[in-house]
Amino acid sequence: MADTESKYAEFTSIDYLASNNGTMADVRDRFHGVKLQLFVVVIMFTIFLSNTYSACNMVIKRPTQIAPWCCLVMTFAGVAHLGGFAIPSNLPFGPHCRAVGTAAPIFFTIAIMAANSLLLERA
């Protein structure tokens, strides 16, 4: 099991689909999984992008307050991760699965720190 996981961790989505291990049903399941993952990531990216636009408007209206800046950092962390790692992982020369998984906690930590700052400022 560990051998299989480490082997697939260095694959992009295209490499994962092109690997010819298993039956046709396995290939179909892989394709369905990658397609579903891409669909969910694009929807999340669209939501984060919309929220980033709203946060930018908040920063423009109130540039001296901390809360709009925290909202901007939170939403931009999502846009940076999804747009910089998760969506390009479906391209032939995009980052591999391990890079996407390594970058996610970094961006999530930044977003959580911004959320905690926002809560502390509001308290």
C-alpha cells in the first residue's frame, strides 16, 4: 500500500490518468475522480475569487481598519492555493500531487491566522 501511495504522489493528474495499471473499469474510475476533483476545485476557485473581489471593495472603502485586510488575506490565500496549485495540477506540466498537498496546509494556516486576527480584533 505504501509503495502505491508514494508512486502516485509524484504524479500529476494527467500522469495518473495515463498510467495503465488495472482494468478499463479502474481507468474509468480514475477519469471520473479526476474530473470530479477538477469540477469541485473550479467551483471553489470561483467562490474564492468572488469573495476576494468583495474583500478588495471592503479594503478600498475602509483601508485603515484591520478587518477588511484580514478578509482579503483569507480569501487571497484560497485563490493563491487553488489557482496556483490545485487547478494547474490538472495540466501536463503542473505541480504533482505531493506539492499540492504540501502547499495546502501552508495556505490554510495563513487563512486561519487571518481569521483569528479578525476575531481578536472584533472581540
